[in-house]
Amino acid sequence: MRRILKRRELVEDEWRYLGEAGAAAAGGVAASEGTAVAQSELLVVPFAEFRTNIARWRSYSGPLGVRLSPVDKVEDLADDVQRLALIAVEFPSAGEGRGYTQGRLLRARLKFNGELRAVGAGVKQDLLFLMLRCGFDAFELAPGQNTDEAVQALARYSVAYQPGEPAPSIQLQRFSAQAAQSP
Amino acid sequence: MAPNTQPKGISAALRVKPIVPGMYQYDELDQAFVDQRVAEFRDQTRRFLAGELPEDEFRSLRLRNGLYIQRHAPMLRIAIPYGLLSSRQLRKLGEITRRFDRGYGHFTTRQNLQLNWPKLETVPDILEQLATVQMHSIQTSGNCIRNVTADHLAGIAQDEVDDPRPYCELIRQWATLHPEFTYLPRKFKIAVTGSPADRAASEVHDIGLHLRRDEQGNIGFQVFVGGGLGRTPIIAQVIREFLPLPDLFSYLEAILRVYNRHGRRDNIHKARIKILVKALGIAAFRDQVEAEWHATRDMAAVLDQAQVDRVRAFFRPPAYELLPNINTTAGREPEFQAWYRYNTRPHRVAGYRAVFVSLKAHGSVPGDMTSEQMEAVAGLADRVSFGMIRATHNQNLLLADVPQRELYGVWQELRALGLAMPNIGTLTDLIACPGLDFCSLANAGTLSVTRQIQQQFDDLDYLYDLGDIEIKMSGCMNACGHHHVGHIGILGVDKHGEEWYQITLGGSVNGFTALGEVMGPSVPQAEVASTIERIVEVYRGLREDGERFIDTYRRVGIKPFKERAYATHSEAA
């Protein structure tokens, strides 16, 4: 069972990626390559599939997620973002930085409030803090990552210069501290 | 009146009194950040040395802390934000270079300091020492926003719209570990200038910001984008004529976001923003940035007046004495007079001058400085220049605020230190990257050619007669020595395993940015200095009264240089 780092804890993943064997298949429903899925399971479909069969996925009744690769345009999700419960953003390598922009746009521009999950071989402990500041709240760690260290890595910095979560920016902290002291 | 009024109840608390005037001082939040950065890198280094972190993963982490693995040893590039150093910091650099390196450091063209021989396992200790004096090496390499640079005469220049340093500091903070832009397609360099003379070479940066005032007197920026040297030299173009100050971060983020999304990641040689701007054309690129900006400008922090005022307060002028201008050279020896003429500059405050500390002594490596020299200059700065030192793009240091009455004593002291070579602005005030002797990218050496040129042009009277000539030399096409914008540019190339040099003429920055034109076939190492001598002789023969080399070149073009500099050398192919 896949495990996901969420709220500083490793939890079992309830979601199935389209095309992988999962709960529905085990339950006897044909689910080869996404041609048939149970209408109630938590399912993540690739962005291209979502766009190609948009009518079908819009009528999907269960909780739905979309998985973005670095080249996918988040703006194309604008009409659907509020009904998505999860968006997975791929970081295929440590040097691939487009996912940070995708995450930030999803949160700040498209006002996405669901689970924003970083996935892929680039999800390493030393990058988690950057992902966190860009709005990611769930991490599917790359194989081989030490999970205890990854949990600690999320709290490596108590301060940051830019707006973000969880701590407010240094600028804001500085100004609110000074405002509190002023008569 | 700025568009953004500051929040109520804050302004009175923001009157920060800096301990050292003229420089930003960390508060506990800034300090916490660099301390946490050191702790993080110490842990990363430990994991790497323990075999828990693979080399390719460690690489991108160490690069973002300024650490390269070079030809002989690691190289650590320490950030000197916009070139500004306190005496305490320079003294600490002296201590670090002695304790952790071989007793010297190398000042670069981007106002940083490089250590050539640190040991990997001691780098966390070096960073910890730097953090004690509010310094770091964050983002001095790697595909991220690099150390922001500025005019070395900022705050004292007579021709500036406003002091660029507070804006540089605000940009430094905004860019530091920016979560969205720390893994860009390629490195990203920003320069800010307050003066039309553009001593920051901003038009060969990824983004160049020129301070401007609008009709109401509000501060803003003319924004240039897409400049850069390297393999494909391109001069930046204007993307916005006037960007109001409060929008600075949101607009920078819009540019960077378009670049992060659409810049090429498939080919390292085509990954800089200049390639994207060129491919789209400036008009289409501008449209994309403007569209992005309008859609997302509320995502970035607004730069409000309270923040600007807080940072500006650190850069107030020092407590100048009320002094008359005096004649310091009358009756003094010719050596002092030459030094005064070449190595000092006018100041906008009466009774003061700016003094270059020349790191271009003949026989030395451009930009190199020993630990003892650093400590001595720190002491000198404490006594005569308000405890402040600046690093320049031309790989010299500057004491910006020296009372004229102190100049003779300063000269004697600098001369004793070997830092008074009276050649600033002349041909031997050349800039050069470390070259093949140190750098693993280089095709050819720069240090032996530098020595050759220093020997060939050792006669000061001849140098002075030649006047203002800038030589810039790079050991490979990555152009760290900025050869494209040298009046005379020298590029090291590898020719069947031998070091050859291609010469360009007519490049310039400083208010008139132009790329040099290749003069002809490259020359072997032994003939570089003699070829340059033939070039300057062509100039001497053609110049009109008082005309600088670059002006003669612009008037007559490359042809006469080509014909005559190669006259005895036509066999070169």
C-alpha cells in the first residue's frame, strides 16, 4: 500500500491512480487501463485523459483527482478545479522546477483547496520545504527516502522571505512584531 | 506620494537605528534564516559524506550554497550582496581565507569572493563563520536567482536618480530561497543601476533594472530583460518603460514565471531567458508577461512604503564632516599624483573622494587578495572610510568615503600593501576569470596571458598615453570574464589541445552596451600581448585629439585594425 506524508504523518493512500490495480479491481470490477472504474472510488486520472474524455470525468460521481506532468497547463483546469478533491503534480527529477509554479498557481490563482500532492522521483526531503511553501500539503516520497528525516525536513526552516504556509513571511512577522510593540 | 500608504501604527516602530551606517543589518529573523541554512547544509554534507546522499542529488544542493567541485578542489563562492562589505566582514574573510584556505581569495566580476582551496568537509564551518558576520553563500551558483549586483558607486555617484542598494536588498530578500524559483531552467542574474552610466552592466543581465522617476517624482524602474553573455551574447531589451515600485515583486515574479514555465529545459546551452525572449520576440514575450502579471499580481507581496523606508534607513549617508575641497597633490611626488589621477574619483560631498584599492598589481592575478591585505584594508576602512568597503565589477575594491586630507596617508599605506598600482581604467586594469588553472570548464589559461600583458605594458607612461581601455578575458565561451563587452575582448579556445585566443574589438557596457566584433583568426598564447600592442598602435596612429580607444574604434570600424594588426601575422589560420 502506498503511503503519503500528510500533516507530518505517514498515512495509507486511499487514492488509486487510473491504470493501476486497486480496490475496485480486487472487488471484481473490470478496471483495466481505466476503461471501467467503480463510480465511487477515489480515483486520480492523468491530465491528458481528463481532458480527452472531459464529459465522462465531469459525470464521475466519486471523489476525483487529476495528475499533472510538468508541461500541463494548470489554467486548463480552471472550470473543474472546484470539483477536484486532489491534484497530483509530478516532480520527475530534482532539477525539474515547473511543478513549483503549477502548485502556486493552483493555490493562489485557481483557488484550489483540495489535496495538493507532490509525486515523482524528485520528491526528496531536501525539496519538501520549497514544495510546502508553494502550497503542497501531501507528499508521495521518492523511493528510498528516509521518512523520519522527511518529516523533520518540513520543519527545517522556521522563517521564509516569501508569503506561504505554514509560517507567515519574514516581512509579515517583522511588521506585525513591530506593530505589536508600538504604542 | 506612493500609491501604497503604510499600515497604521507601524511607521513609528520602523525607525531602525543601524549599528553601522550605510549597510543593511540583519534582525533576528534574517539571522534565524541564515543559521537554519547553515544547519541544513551541515546535515546535507554529513549525509553526502556518509554515503546517504548520492553525488547528483548533493550537487544541486551544494551549488545553491555556492559550492562547486573544481579542477583541483572545491570552490566556494561567497555572496557579497551588491558588493557591500563592512570592515568586520572583510576582516572575517581574511580570517576565513587564512584558516580554511591558502591565505587568499579571488574577487569576481559579480562582486563575490571565491575561495579556491576549501575542503569539502570544512565548508559548513566556513558558512557558520560567515553567518556570524551576516554573510552567506546562498544562490551564488546553481539554476536559481543569483546574487543581485549594483553600481559600485551607488550612493555617492553624482549622476544617480536614487541609491539602488535598498532596492537590491529588498530583491535579495525576496529572491532568497524563493520557493517557486529555486529550480529554474538556468541561472538568473539581476542587476540594478541608479545611474544612466550603468556601471552595473545591467543590459547584459537576465533582468536589468534602471531606477527612474515618473512625472510625479515616484520611484520606479525601467525594466530590461533577456540580456546575457556566455555562448550566445545578447543585449537586453526594454520590456517595460516604467514599473511602479510597489509592483516590483509581482512583476519580477511574472517574468520569472513565464520563464520557469516556458524556458527550455532540454538543452543547457539554450536554457537562459535570453533564448526564450529571442525565440518569442520581445513583443510576444512582453504580452505573455503582462497577461501573467495581470492574472497573478495579487499572488506576490506588495512592496509597501513601510518596507522600503525600513530598508532605506540602513543606507543613509554616513556622518560626513563639513570639509572644504583641498588640493592634495600640490608639491607631492609624481607617483602620488598618478595614483590620485587614476585611482581616485570625485565624490558628491565636498572634501571627500572615492579611492580604488587596486587588485591589479602587475605580477598578480586580477582580483586576488591575501588574508593580510584584507585585514589591513579593513583597518584602513575603519580609520578613513566609515568602516565600509565595496567590491567592484572590475575586480577591485573601493573605499567610497575618504576625506581628501587622508589621501596621501592612504596612498602610502596601500602602496606598502601592494594595492596602489596606479592603473585603474587603463589597459592593465583588465578583468579575467580564473581560467584553465582553476576552472574545470575552461579551454585555456588566463593567468599566463594576464602576466604577458602586464609585462608588455609595464611602462606606465605608455599606459597613460593609451588612456581608457578595457580588456576583458574569459577562458571559455561561458564568458565569466565578460570578453564580449571588453573594448578588447580575449576568449580562450582549445585548438587541437593547444590554448589559442580569439580577439574581439569594440565591446562596451556602462551606458552604451555593445558586443565586440571578432577581429580575425585566433592567435597562439605567445602572441596575445604582441597582437594587443599592434591593436593599440593602430589606435595611436588613428586617434584624433583626446579620443578614447573605443571612440576611435566606433569612428573607423574594425577594418583598419584587422588589416594592420594582422599585417605581420597573416599566416595565422
